[in-house]
Amino acid sequence: MPPLDSFWQGKRVLLTGHTGFKGSWLSLWLSRLGAHITGVALPPATEPNLYQLAHVDKTLDSYYCDIRAEKALVPIVRTVLPDIVFHLAAQPLVRASYCAPIDTFGTNIMGTAHLLEALRGIERVRVILIVTTDKVYKPAGASAAHGENDPLGGHDPYSASKAACEMVTECYRGSFFESRGVAVATARAGNVLGGGDWSADRLIPDAIRAWSSGLALHVRRPNAVRPWQHVLEPLAGYMSLAEKLWENPSLAGAYNFGPLAHEAATVREVVELARSAYGRGEVVYGSGNDGPREEDSLRLEVDKARTVLGLAPRWPLAAAVGRTMRWYRGHANAKDPRALCDADIAAW
């Protein structure tokens, strides 16, 4: 089932990270459903960015605030008095975490703790969803698919910070929220694709930057396997989970969101689909040994989302990549970015 207009109409939603790629898409979708949204985030991190191009600021009340700044964050939360919280604010990049590990730990761990601490005093709140990542799991064998009960871990600072974020969330759920009937859950989503992402060191944004300039895309690890999905798939999962938790807080816990484990694909497969959809583009594939350490294979077990929430991906990989490249082609041809997003949401 898609997210329900009847549920979201008038709900007070606090969304951290609303200026980011996923946060912008989620803001647009929640606005279509009639939610009253308040966003808390740093200013957009890239130029261009979806937040400004799609005029996301017109869909919500926006506060620029570093979630590491507890004294600035707490008054905002107390002003908003949310019914539902989506926590997406994070330092989201693996390679960036190697350059700035302390900032990554501060944002992803202490930022989450500051938010949960601020929410402790809000009687109105009923659902809190903390978005982490598929990279929270301790690395396993190449063919293994991670289930929600697998050990947490992470060799790089980003993965370790998100695993720690999961532990902080579990602590607050058991210590402070569960006894009040407040549902606190975490969402672990696979790699997302979609129009409007210009982050550094992400596959499709790197491809768009290279190909639109007539340059070759350099791919470090072409054989790395990831659970790719269109950004609307996990966002639908987040909203559906919030709806379920509102009615049944006992469902709180961790949830994976992604394609079926056997549908995870290599970087090379995604690049070739993107090049075909884009219509041109030179690619230089590396040996797989460039750059800092990253896991060779990552797959998710998503049975829990399918059975508890009734979710299944709507767009297979080829459709997800095709939709993404269509968005970027439309933007390059001066089509309205907000209209491009609305069309994708409507099509989904």
C-alpha cells in the first residue's frame, strides 16, 4: 500500500535533514499528502541542490540548525511539538568520513542523541524513525544477506558511526520511550538512486557530472555489489512504517529496506544501465583497489518489511536507473525540477 493521504493530513512532522537529497524528496511527498512539516538541517551542502531547485522551502517551515548544537536544537523541538519524527540529518558519505571522522561521529552519534534527548520531554510525539544505513552491519561473506538481527559493526568511520547510532537509539527506546507507548524504530536502506542528487563520490551524480561535460566516468570498484533502489522505495517504506507504528507501537525495532537479496547488482551493471539510458558516456573501470577500504559486497534481507509492512519494490533496477536518468535529462533540458519530482512520485 502507498502512504495514505487520510493518515498524513494535518500530522505534525519533524524532519531533520530536509535540505539533503532524500530529505527534499520526502518533504515533497509528505507535503502532497497534507502533512504539516518542520525541517531542521544545515543549509544545502552542494551546488546545485534539489532543495533549492524544487523550491522545497515552500512546502515546510525550515530551521537551519546543526544537530550537534543541543542548545539550539532543543528550543526548536519544543516549539514544533511533533506527532512524528523522521531523523535523516547525517554525515552520509563513506569517503568523506575518512577525511573527517570526528565530525562524522559528532553528527551521526551525538546529533542523534541530542535529538532523542530533546524528544524525551515532548508528550505529543508518538513515532520516531531514525534513518541509518545498510552499512551498519558487521561485514560477512560475499553472498550473505544481512538480516535485522545480524551483528552491527563497520570498518570505516561512517559505518561505525551509524552502527553506534543504532545502539544509542535502542538505548533510548528501552530506557525512556517504550514505557510511554512511543514507537522508536530504525530504518536501514540500501543505496538510493534518483534525480536531484549532486553529492560527491556517488555513482550517478559522478556520472552526470562527467558525461554532461564530455568527460569519462572513472569507476573505482566496478565489481562491488550493492542493494540499489530508487529513492522513492525507501521513502515509501519510512512512511508506511510510521503509519503502522502509530497504530501498533509494539512493531518498533529495526527494518531493512531494499531489493530482494538476489537482486543486488554490481556497480558495473548500474553504470551500463545508466549509460544506455543517458544515451552516451565514456567509462574507465578501475581495478577495484583504489581509494580507502570499502566492502566488496552488501546485500539485505528484506522479509521483515515485506511481511510486517506489506512492502515490495515497485521499480526494478532498470526502471529505477531509467527514471533517474530521465530526471537528469529533463533538468538539462530546462524542465521544472519540482514537476519532474512530482511526476516520479505520481508514477510510483
